[in-house]
Amino acid sequence: MAVTTISRSRAKVRTEGPPFSERWGGLLFAAPFLILFAFFLLWPTVSGLWNSFFDTSLAGVQREFLGLQNWREMFNDPAVWASLKNTLVFTLMSTPPLVVIALVMALLANRKGFLGWFLRFSYFAPFVLPATVVTLIWVWIYQPGFGLVNGILGSAGLAEIDWLNTENRAMLAVVITTVWWTVGFNFLLYLAALQGIPEQVYEAAAIDGANGWHKLWRITLPLMSRTTGLIVVLQLVASLKIFDQIYLMTDGGPNFSTRPIIQYIYESGFTSYRIGYASAISYMFFAVIVIVSIAQFKLFSGNKEAGR
Amino acid sequence: MHPARKPIPPRTTRPSRRAVIAGALAGGLGLAGGLSGCGSFSGRPRVREWNLFGGGDGARLLQIHEQFVAEHKDLDFQAHTLAWGPPFYTKLAMSAAGGRAPEVATLHLSRLKGFSPTTLLDPIPLDLLAAEGVTEADFLPETWQRCLVDGQLYAVPLDQHPFVMYYNTEICKKAGLLGPDGLIKPVKGVDALVEMMRAVKDVTGKFAASVETTNPWRLWWTLYGQLEGPFFDESGTRLALDDDKAIEALQLMSKLATDGLTPRSADYAALVATFTNGDAGLSFNGEWEVTTYQAAKMPFGMAPFPQVYDVPRCAGDAHTFVLPHQNGRSAADTKATITYIAWMLKHSAAWAAGGHIPAYQPVAKGAEYLALQPQANYRSVATEVQFDPDAWFSGSGAQLQNDAGAAFSGVYAGRATPRQALDQFKAAAQKLLDTPSPVSGRS
């Protein structure tokens, strides 16, 4: 006993504090991630802000300091605000159905046997397809003249609709495609939450004489409110980042009525080589996402208070 | 990646782990950096080629490249096909801005000045080209002139690709439009065009011609060119569109759609499909879909786009070879690259089978090309090709075409009058003019 004590105190004298591995081990383990984070996220974020004060060009031309000129141009550029509005419209149009339909699907598919398996499979299947495949399928479905949707409308004696080439309607067409494609992910989250609700709760409710409707409104939905919160947050962020299906289906048309802000950033920076200007718009959009996220956070912490 | 290219094993035996680590460190962040300075593994001159041919012409390019590789065992040749349009030009610009570009790339001639030649491209050594037997005299003068920037050659033209008229021979025969030689009888003037299209519509029961309504720039630029309408004033910096002529062209497009002779709404895929499935007996498009229609085994011919107005003119462009900027251009690689360019020009009859008109005149006048059917039937338009306006924001896939598409598609859809569409296009073009040019030198 005594010997051990001595050796320990000697060791203490030698190293002063916890050993090397304890002091730096954590950092070492985190280092690969930290380096990647700094190199591929932190540095580009800072240099993007830096670039927005220059007329940085993709063409490698000597750049000049512009001060706030890019920012001033952005605030006076109607295309920036039109495309930002398109992004917000898409987000508002797509988020509610993507949450509600996913919930309904989960309720339908939460059963045993072949039907349950089949529903789960078919609800989730579209999500595994790549954007290119999904848009290719839907662009043909929407075609006037020989598309599936217009074929059905025609055989029902209705007039053809030019889905992708009519302002206002093109965005709806993109939303329908997006819901079909991505609702499977939210469905899966809901399904997992449903299966996490203990059976005893329902049994107890049944003994108290609750019918199916009561169970849904009084037990299932309240117990899944945290999942709903998560899905709404994930969906809002995903919808704000809309780019690929619009780029592939309408290329922002007709007449820029579906062009999202990210496509305008892409066109300014890459088609027109104006990296500096595109950086300024990116930063403005970054601010919008931060504001939305903060609002969301406030809303949810408020809910929690009310829940108590 | 070229399917025929097999990876060439390094000459040395397997390097030790230490050597690999040392090499990677010396080269900066990894393999790409480590290898860029010292040529290919094999020690043979290296030619890396980037192109944007993904359609029917792309399939032909691969066959031509296979022959090149078979005939040039002394060269390390690697070809890469990238997505057409902005994605291609973005990657090319970034690789050249970083000085690590491939040895050679394709570029639309209309985009040459917008691509900032003095910063992104290296001039083409005329002496090496001449040593391979290719000189200025082998090209049409106006094409060659467009390849010069500040008196230096920055691009070697491979072909010209005009806007043409495809016609379904079966449908047009029923409509009585074919001559005794089986070719479509040329028409001249607006009335003759409409009359011809009515006859076709009577046969198909649907449309006369398939057009791309979502981006009608090429058709409008063709019609406006036939009216000899200007785009810039003499200084080349101020917009000088002739409203009356621009609207006349738009009105014709609008009339064709309202009368049901062309679709009111069709994107590029629908343009191709409407012609292949026989819903339209004519198609107004660039000539590059030959291979698609041949593969569909449909009976078709090709002719110059009709002269509807004052002068024969058609929108068009040319594919060229350029040398993207490299920080350490190796003389051996450059020489091999010029060998490749010259070889491609001399073998451009095979390329012409995909629809393009050879720019290299010895081939354009050669028997092999003249025997190509229906490709040789519209070769006369090579001198009537009208390039896009000369500006940094103009050319194939550039912003001006996007803005024109957005404005002019409204005329087809019935969303805008020709006047409204023109005003919108003029405002967009003026905005581009007012934007400080992101490329070197004002253009």
C-alpha cells in the first residue's frame, strides 16, 4: 500500500497534471475532422465573404477591390429578389404536404403482414432514385401532346394543361414531383416514431373506452410532436436549398418563374463568371437561412414552455 | 473517359511506400499535384482532350478517337466528355484559371471572346500547325478571322454547325413537296413557307414543324438575320436592335404557333420526339441530330433553312480546338497536341457524318464529304452562317441565350405579345451590357 502511494506521488512530480494522452488525446482524435472542417468549410466561408468585396472573376482576370459595390448591385437587382421569392414560395408550397402526407402514409403503413411491407416498400422506393432519373420520368409525364397526365386528362374529356411551360403552374408541377420523390424520408421518420409508442398506452386507452379517432388525436399525435418538430426543421432547410429538380425540369423557366436563388447564384458565378457578385448573393441567402433557423428555434422553445 | 484507352502501367517496378509518401508530399496535396509537373507515367508526350459532345456526335467522336489512338502509339492520348453548356465551360475556365488545364479542349467559336483568351487560353503556335500542313488558306476567311484575338490565333475551327431544316421524306412526299430527285423543293418567302407547312400539317394531322419553344433563340436569330437586323452599333458596345425587324420575326413565330403549325410548348426533348414519332413532318434545329434520326431508322432528309426574308442567313456556330492555359506547358505535349488537331481536321469527313460541316476546306471540298447523304445537301450554307453577337455574355449556352429563351418562349405560349417579349429581351440585354465584363479586355 505504502509503496504504491510513493510511486504515484513520484509519477505526479514527474509529469505535472494528467498525462500527454489525456491532455491531447481528444484533440488528436478530433484533428482529422477539424482539419477537414477548417479547410473545406471555415476557409471557404471566410474567403467567400472576402470575395464579395472584389470583382473576382472565374476567368482569372486581375481583380479590384470594390468595397460594397457588389452588395449595392444586389439590393438593386430585381432578379435576386424574384428568385428569393421563388425559393420561399417553393418552401411554403412543399413543406406542408411533405409533413402531412408523410404522417398519413406512416399511419397507413404501420401494420403487420404483406400489406404493411408492400406499403412501406412502395412509399419509400422513389426516395432512392437519383434526381436525374426522377426529373426525366416526370418531364415526360407532364409533356403536352403525349404525356401521361395530359393523356388521362384528355381521355376524361378535359383540356390539356401545359404543366412545365405555364407560369404559376410550373412551380406546382415541381412541388408535386418533389413530394412524390422525397416524402419517403419523412415517412420513414414518422414510421420509426410510431413504432416507438408502447402498445400498453393504447391498451389502457381502449379499456377506458377510447375509439380509434380518440387514440389518434390524444395519444399518437401528441407523442409524436417531437418527431414532427424535427421533420419540419429538416424539411424547411431542405426546401430552401432547392436546386437540382428545378434546374433539370424547367431550368428556372418559363420566364424565370421557377428560378430559385441558388440557381441565380450559380448563373452569376459560373455561367457569367462573376464569383464576387455571386458571393455577395450567397451571403445574403446565408443570412436568410440563419434568420429562418433562429425563428424556428424560438418557436420550438416556446412550444416546450407551453407544453409544461 | 475514352473507352478504348487502357491505363498504361508505370515503367518502373512498384515504388516503395516511402517513395510514394515523399512524392505525394513534394507534389502538395496528393497525386494530382505530384504528377502534373512531370508529364505522363509512360514518358510519352501526353494529350488530354476535353469535349462537350454527349449526343449523337459524341458517339462518332469516340470512334474517330479510337482510330487516332491506333495510329499514334507514340502518344498518350486521353479524351474526356463533359456535360454540355455551363457545366463544361465552368470546369474548363476553372482548370485554366488555375493553370492546370488539359492540353486541348473544344470551344464554341461564338464564346471565344467571352472566354477571356488572354488569361484562360494559350495562343496556338502557327509554325507547328504549318509543319503539320495546316494553314490559314485551308479555312473560310471569315471563320479564320473570328479565331484571332489581338492578331494571335487562339482557336482552330473544326466545323460549322448551322440551323437547318429536317424533313420526313414519307410525309413530305404525301404532301407533294418533293422534287423528282426525292429532295425537298426549296421555298422562298413567308407565304411559300406557310403554304408548305400547311401541306405538311394536312398529312400529319398534328403539326407541320417541331421547334424548341422553350429556347427559340436560334430560330429568331435566323429570321432576324434574314431581315439583316443589327445587334450592336458600329462601336460594338451599344445595343442597336431594329424593333420593327425584331417584331416581324417574332410575329411570324407567333403566327406559326397560333395556326397550330408548330407546337405552343416543346422543350428540346419534345422537339426531337415530335419529329421522330411523325407528329411533325419538318423540324427546325441544328444539324447535330442526324445520328439520332438515323438510329431511329426513320426516312428523312436535310436542307438549308428556307430563305423567308431578304437574304439567305441561318444561325450557327463552329466548334474549335483551343489550348487552355497551362502554367508549365511542355513543348513536347504541345507538339503532340497540334499533331492531334491537324489529324482531326484531316479526318473531319468522319466527323461530318454526324452532321457538322467541315471547316477544313480540303475535306469540305473532298469527294468523301460530298458523297455523304443527307449531310452534304446543306453545305452551301457555310458562308451564310450567322454567329451570335460578339460579347462576353453571348454564345452557345451563355446568358444572352437564356434571357432570349425566357422572353421569346412567351410568344409561343401566348403569354406575351411580340412587343412585350422584345422589350423584355432588350432590357435583359441592356442589363448584361451594363454589367462590368468579368473577362479580360472589353468585348
